[in-house]
Amino acid sequence: MDVYQTEEEQVESIKKWWAENSRAIFFGVGLSLIIVFGFQSWKEQKHTKAVEASDIYQQLAQSMKDSKFDAALLLANEIDASYGDTAYAALAGMQKAKAQMENGDRKGAVSTLEKVAAGDGNASIRHVARLRAFRIRVGDGEMNAVIADVDSVIAEKGGLNPGEFTGQYEGLKGDAYRLLGDVENARNGYVAALRNATLDRRLIQLKLDDLGPPSAKFAGTEVKEEIEK
């Protein structure tokens, strides 16, 4: 036997249920539509920003090519201010540092590169930025400070992982020790760099050879074998 005895009772029951639940239904449907259209709008906005950032970055790259460094700085600052959440922010930072170096602003270039290195962008770009900042600082006479910073990176302090850039960090440490006149530690740095070298192996070997013959304590060791490779 049916629960409802007449069609009128069924209609009344439906009306009552609708009156009690219609607001919740409309709210749920409305919320779903807001989420869907909101997400689509966010994706479209993100795409638009990326396209805009790309256009400005192309102008920046052209300015650097034409040696219009002041114009390049303005464009780089625009990307940083308005498009800092795009992938072009780190690239613009690298170009900005080059422009600052061309204008003689070495401290500014270091600051810009350190900002890129501390960002949350591509890990490789961050390592390249950090290495460039270290090289500028070595050129400015901050050898001991850079050696300490390189050791921190190699030791993976602060969550840093040098990965495939280990050889470049070690080579840079060798350069710093060499400028300090510490031949033995420079040799250690270059040997460590050779163990981890990728594209710059020949350059590191040339630097190592230029230090002259190793001292007796290197003879018959793994280091000697590395030098002879």
C-alpha cells in the first residue's frame, strides 16, 4: 500500500519539502556556480597576466640587447611590481642585475640577485642567481664571507640543495681561496669541483693546472688521481 493515499497528499508533501529545503538547494547551486565561474575567471586572469608579462619581458630583453639599460631597469621593476607572481619575475630579476652591473651598481646587482635566489621560482634559476651574486662579491673582495656562504649551501643549510650546481659552488670557493693566496685550499676547491663538474670541467682543470704541482701530501691520494683525469 502506498504511503500517500491521494495525489493531493503527495503534492502537499512535495510543497512542504520544497518550502523547507529550497533555500539550501539554491544556495548550494549558487555556490557551485560561483566556484566554477570563479575558477575559470582566475585561470583566464592568470593567463592574461602571463601574456602581459611575456610582452614586457620581450621589451626588456630587447632593451638589454640595445644597451638601453635605464629603460631595461624600468621594465624589470614593472614586472616585479605588477607580475611578481609569474615565471617572468625571476628572469626579469636576472636581466635587471645585468643592467645594474652595466650601470656600475654592483651592490644593487647583488641585492637583486639575492632576491631572485631567495624566491620560490625555478630552482636552477635561483642557483644561477646565487652564484652570480657570490661572484660579484668575490670581485668586491668578500672572499671569506663568500667561502662561508658557499659552505652553507654545500652543507644544505636552510633547506638548500646545490644538486647539479655543486661543482660550480666548489669551483667558486677555489677562486676565493686563490685570491686569498691560499693555494692548498684553492686546490681542494678545484678538485672537489672536478668531482662534481658538468659543463665547466675543462675550465676548472685549467685553473687547477695553473696552481702548479701539488704538494707532497697530495701524492698517492684520491686527489692525485682526480688531477690526472
